[in-house]
Amino acid sequence: MIKSIKINIYGKVQGVGFRYSTLQKANELGIAGFVKNRVDGSVYIEADGEPDTLKEFIAWCHRGPSRARVDDVKMEDIPYNNYKHFTVK
């Protein structure tokens, strides 16, 4: 059963290739949705996927790409969005 989540990632997550690494990981796992930078310096993600796949994706978000420093990750379930692919905004 596919579900949707939103993820807010805090730390040194802008200017380190986080969005494009997220795109690559989402495509690798078959996750649809989007990632974007926020004005407060965080990264925001909405993702659709199977629960086990989303769990793996969330685990990756806690690490991010090698140049990132993730201090905090907040996520919650949201109503299903039915995204068709993953994009960078």
C-alpha cells in the first residue's frame, strides 16, 4: 500500500548537493514526489512509496550526501499525493 510522507531535514543541507543526491536516491528506490530548499536553510521533501521503501529512504535522509551534516529529521504522514515521478524544485 503506497503512502505519502513529508520530511524536513535540518543541518548543513544546502549547498552540498542534497537535493540532487535525494533525486538520485528516490529514483533508485522508485519513490515519487519532490525535494526543495527552504528559506530557513532546511530541505523539504514530499515522497510517495511503499512503507518499507520509505523507511529506507528516511534512513538515507538521516545521513544525506557525504558533504552534508544532518542535525535533525522531522517527518509525518500526509494524505496520498499520487506523484508520478520525483523532481527537484
